[in-house]
Amino acid sequence: MSNSPFISNCTADAIRDAALALKAGHLVAFPTETVYGLGADARNPEAIKRIYEVKGRPTDHPLIVHISSLNHLDKWAIDIPEYAIKLARKFWPGPMTLILKRSEIAGDFITGGQDTVGLRVPSDPIAQALITEFEKISNSAIAAPSANRFGQVSSTSGSDVLEELGQYLNDDDRILDGGNSFIGIESTIIDCTRLRPMVLRHGFVTKENIESELEICIPDLVRAPEVKFSGSFEKHYAPKCKIYLGKQEIHGAAFFAMGDIETPNRMERLGAPVTVQEFARTLYSTFRLADQKGFTSLVVDSPKGDGIAIAISERLMKAAQGR
Ligand code: TXA
Ligand code: MG
């Protein structure tokens, strides 16, 4: 493991120092309320190139640009539809990413050559402070994918980031630790380039939340081949152990389900969340725990219903690959 600075006490000085590191072209991993991000200066092609290297991610896979508030939106996007502004007013700062037509400053190296850009205003106080500070000194913003190796489980704590990416970072990079992510699954991604919004990735801001805010019905996802998002990759969000869905009885396997579901015979219970929110918050750490404990199989019974349950089962379907 490298001796990359792991900063567990995010004072104003530490934030300022991290913003300067970004300005100098280094990488800064930081907490958000969804999952941790691996950040770089969104206008620095060399710095962005390192994100792709550290993640091991193909460069045609676009990054989300993190801004401090709605006020910075029209710097990065053009032709913003009225409904997108409404959503931004309602759900930002928060776990929502809007896909919009890009402005000139959103380069090919962050959009994967597409003419759209993903934008998000996180609510986590450390993320807010870092982005605000960086915007002040740079006239830029922070491009950041989730802080994990490509195809692996997103990081929901600073120590997850260290474990995932520590060996790929160098001494000038930073990991800002902010404890456990409060939401624990990635932001809702909404395509705002069409007449009506379309949810590309489900999350804590649900389809129902969007419909009630806009007072319209929105269509279900049509997998347009030109739109690139996580769903276009078969395996994703996956730990090393095999994930199985439902209540399958696999002797010696680990088991994770809502608290009111009984543990099948001869399996080890790894968690018993009481609410769907708690299920989402602890899902990825449970994946990691199963790996740490050396399990080769983890059976997960996904909570039923609409809303966040859909976001959870979306991740689980990809992790389980039909098992
Ligand atoms: O909660 C989150 O969204 C976290 C935190 C760090 O903000 N970020 C995150 O980033 O999950 P990432 O890169 O792991 O996932 C973002 C997804 C990718 O699958 C990417 O393809 C998609 O968003 N995306 C980004 N820009 C896009 C665009 N212009 N059009 C379509 N999809 C886009
Ligand atoms: Mg990711």
C-alpha cells in the first residue's frame, strides 16, 4: 500500500490543502452522501487521465462533474429544460445527477466524447466545502466517478477507498475520510436531454419523487444504444464472492436480508436492516464484509416494493448476473 495521505480530520485547512492538490493536477477522493468519489480538476485532461488509470476504467465512459450549487449549472450545460431546473431546485444538494447538453468547457475527456454532461451537487458537508473551495481558486469543478476499481463495489467509507485504490495513488493524492456514506448507493441519474426526463440509474431520489415534483408520468427506461451508463455493462457493483438472489439455501454461504426475514439453515447472517434505507446504506459494506470473511457465496434477499427497493434490486441484478 502506498503512503498516500489519508486524512481523517477534515479541518478547513485540510480542505484547502486538498483543493490546492486538485489545482495542481492531483487526485482527491472525497465523501459524498451516496458513495465516495475519486475527484480531479474537470478542466485538466492530464488529471482526468489519471482517474481512468487509477480506476482501470475505459476512457469512453463519462464522468460526473460535481458543482457546489445550481448557480454553476449553466457554466457546464446549455439548453437546460425547465423540468431540469425544477428537479435541481427540489433535489439539490442531494443524491441526483442530471444529464444535460454540455457547454464548451465540458471537454471530450470527461464526457467520453458525448455531447452531454452529467452534473451533480452533493449535500455532504465535506464534499460541499471541497467543491466550493476548489471553485473559488480554479474557475472549474470536480469530475469524479465512484472511488473503486472499474466493475467493483463502490466505496462507502474512507477506508474502503484506501483498500480499493491506495496502491494506485501517490503521495500527492489525498483521501478525505468522512466516515460511512449516509445513503450508501450511487445517485439517481436522470437524462434531461429529451422532452421528458428519463431515469437511467435508480437511486434515493425515486421515479415517484420525480413524477410528483413535475406532476407528470415519466416513461420507463428505453435502452438507447447511444446512451452510455452503468447498465450497459453486464457485471457491475460486484464483490469477489458470488451473489445469489432470494432465499436460496446454500450451506456455508453468507446471508443478507431485511430483519423480518429468517436466516436459512446453516448460513451466516451478515446483517438485518430494519428499513429499506438502512438496507441500501449497508449493502456495499456487507458485500465487502462477505469478501473479508472469505465467503465464496453471499445470498441476498432484496426488499420488495417501489422506490429505493428498485434502486437496490437494480444493483443486485447486476451483481448477481442472473443467479
Ligand atoms: O453517487 C454518484 O453518482 C457517485 C458520486 C461520487 O457522485 N458517482 C458515480 O460515478 O457513481 P460513476 O462514474 O461511478 O457512475 C456514473 C455513471 C456512469 O455509469 C456514467 O456512464 C454515467 O454516470 N454518466 C456520466 N455522464 C454521463 C453522460 N453524459 N451520459 C450518460 N451517462 C453518463
Ligand atoms: Mg461507479
